[in-house]
Amino acid sequence: MTSFPTHAADAYKGLLAVEKYLAASPVPDATLELVRLRVSQINGCGFCVDMHARAAKEAGETDERLWSVAAWREAPYYTDEERAALALAEAATRIADDPGGVPDEVWDAAADHYGEAELAALIAAIAAINAWNRISVTQRTPAGSR
């Protein structure tokens, strides 16, 4: 497929509307980029890994945090809030791996750090990047073609 936005214009506009909402959401941009990067790593989306690592770097993210996000549990570079967001992102992305869905302890940790508006934005961000990943992986969008 040469152009998803051309052939699925309304779907593309809908996803862009979610991104516009996220840009104005109360969740810090750095957290959103870390979530997008981690989910893209899990889904094997080279295009999105490249795009969100670059976007995070351009926004001032450190190399250490970018390099270690795949091992965030062991790395000392993340706040408790970011850890809760990353755990939620992983659990929601790998939802089929747990018959109960997102484990209560993951949800509770996120709810300890974020209010309802922030949790809603995190859920939207996780859902959106999973959708973007599936589009890019399915149509084999190459990394670096942004």
C-alpha cells in the first residue's frame, strides 16, 4: 500500500484526533513518548521505534533513558510515575498474555500516581500507539522513512 492516509482518510483523521487530544492531555510529553517507544518495541514496529526515539531525543530526552526503556525495571533512570505508566503500557499491550487482562496491581500502581483524566489519557495513548504499530507493521513501513 502506498498511502494509508489516502486510502483510509477518515481512519487516519481519527487517529490524528487522538494524537491532538494527547498533546493537550495532563500526562507529561516525556511519559507519553516513553510509553510510545516501549509499546513500539514490544510490537516490533521499527518505524515507530525510530520515530518516537527521535521525537523524544529532540524533546530533550537523555540517551540513557532511551537506551534503557526496554529494561526500565532494572534501570535507575525512571520516576515511579513513569514506571507505573510503562507497566500499564506493557500489560495493556500484552493483554492476551494474562487471562485476567491488566493485573490489579498494575492498575492500582498507575492509579496511585495518576488521576482519572491522566489514566484516561494513558489508556488512549496505549491504544493509539498499538493501532499505529499495527498499521505500520502490516504495511511494512520502513524505519527512517518518516
